[in-house]
Amino acid sequence: MKRADLVTYLDELLHIHDVVDFGPQGLQIEGRDEVTKLAVGVDAAHATIDGALAAGAEMLIVHHGIFWGPTKRLVGAYGQKIRRFFEADLNLYGAHLALDAHPELGNNAELCRLLSLHPIGTYFNYKGLDVGLLAEPEQPLEFLALVERFSEALQPPLRTQSFGPAKVQRVAVCSGDAARSMEEAHDLGCDTLITGEIDYTMVHAAEELGMNVLYGGHYVTETLGIQALARHLSERFGLPWAFIDVPVGL
């Protein structure tokens, strides 16, 4: 498949250019014109690049790309990483907030699907885009049962806080680093928050607000969307793919 056609499709599917992010998303490094295999991963790290090359991929699609905040000079470790892509003629495509928030393929949509939660709305707006989902179980669900579902689908969470009701009725779901969305979730009637990363500034808030919190891990909660996207591309275009798993324990 031509790289240009694949990039056009991805840009439209993810509305990549409509989303204000922490840096330019979409095609971040241009490599080979022809793409016959995809590699996907969470981070554009050296180990992910190694895996993509070992898998024989011509394009690596990641959630966390190479652009974050101010422009960086292509020197030192950062320059070395960029050089690897050009030397291997490997395409790099990044999809950050657009993939978190995608209603069908996003990290939060996938978390809801795995946990049998029904999305009822969105929340946690960043510059015009609601990143998180509000969801409900089919019927009130024991918080411990929700934790068990998460553990069976992914892995035991890094930590839980059980300051809310024993039975969960409305859940805020936002992968990655979204503990700071807790107060908004509470104000929207949620008794439980599922996110990835533990934020020290919010540790006491769960007790003060009377909420349950499941911290699933920033990395783990953001492995889902990128794989859902790869499955979608494989089904639509027949492209084989490999998930490059580089867990970080956070």
C-alpha cells in the first residue's frame, strides 16, 4: 500500500488535524513509499524501533510520538533516535489525543468495551476535545468485581482506592495521566474513576470526594487503542501487523 494513501486514510479516520495536541501528530517521519507491514506500539522508544525493524515493518504507528512541547535540536540522544528512522527508511506516525478520544478505536472506548461499560457521554476537555468517557455498567456493579474484570482483561491495577460506594453506578474512564480529572468526574455524578497514572497531588482527593479509583497503569491503559487501530487497518487493507510491547511498569 502506498504510504501517502495510508496516511490520508489515518488522518481522516482519526481527524488528526482537527485535534490540538502537545506537538504535531500524524506522519512525523517520512520513510519508504510502500508499506507492506505495520508495527504499532505505545512509545517511539529505541526498543520499539528495534521491534518494528525486527518485524520487517515499513511503518511504525505509536501513541506517544517524538514531538512534545517546544522544538528540540536534533542532537544527542534525541538526534540519535531520529537518525535511526532515516537510516532504516522507517515511517513514523503518531496519534496521541486523537486516539485517546476516538469513539470506536480509542483507548477509552476499548477500556469500556473490555470492562463491559456502556458509554453515555464525554468529559475532560482539552482545547476543544473531550478526551475521557462517562460510562455505566448494565446494572450496579461491585467495585471489587470491576477491579477483577480489569485484572482479567489486562493485569492487576497498580493501585486502587475504595472511598466510593461498594456498588459502582457511573464511571469516568480516561487512560494515561488523568487523575486530575477526578473532581470533574465527581461533579458529573461519577462514583468511580478509571485512569492510568497515580498523581500525588490527587491522592487525598479520592477520600475527600468519596470516590473509587482504579489506577491501571499509564502504559497498560494505552496499549489498547493502538492495537484496535492496527486490527482495523488490517481488516480494511489486509496489512499484517505486530504489536511491539515495551512495558515500563508505570
